[in-house]
Amino acid sequence: MALDQLRPYKGHDGGSLLGNLIQIYLEQLPGRVEGLRLAHLRGDVAGVFKVAHMLKSTSASLGAYSLQAFCQRFEDAGRRHDLDGTAALLDPFEAEAAKVRAALLEAQGKL
């Protein structure tokens, strides 16, 4: 699992690198989820692409592969400049982000 691979490393502050990464991710997640939704609702294709791209890579690095897959779909739509059909993904995307948040909070509590 991705989290297990990061567990042994120390962060720049001497604490757990994994703990640092989780904390940063958890701080940024709500804004990125909201940013993607707002960009989508405005029809801002570039905004959807940008947020999805940023969230995709960080999600993968922490093992949130289902969320990464949602981000990939939004990123692909942004790359095509075509958001048609992606509105139905917004609610499941947000639900998955909530699951990831809960799992990372649990993992953080075990560090």
C-alpha cells in the first residue's frame, strides 16, 4: 500500500513524512473539491483540468486510487475541452473525497 511505503521516512521537521503529507493533503482537499465543482458549474474547462490534475497526482501518492480515477476522468474531459457527461460524476466524486478524508484522518491518528 502507498501509505506503508512512506511510513519509514522522516519529514523536514523530524516528524513523519507520511504525517506531513497527509496533513497537507487534508488541508487542501476541501478547497480542491469545491474548486473543481465551481469550475465545472461555471463551464471553466481549464479550471476543471487544473484542479483535477493537481488532485489526481497527490491522491495517487497517498493510495487514494478511486479518487485518482475520478480526477483522471475530469482531467481527460478538460483536455478534450468537453465537460458533457461529467456533471453526473460530481456527487460521486465528492462522496469519494469524503471517504478518502475519513480514511486519512484514521491513518493520521495511528501515526
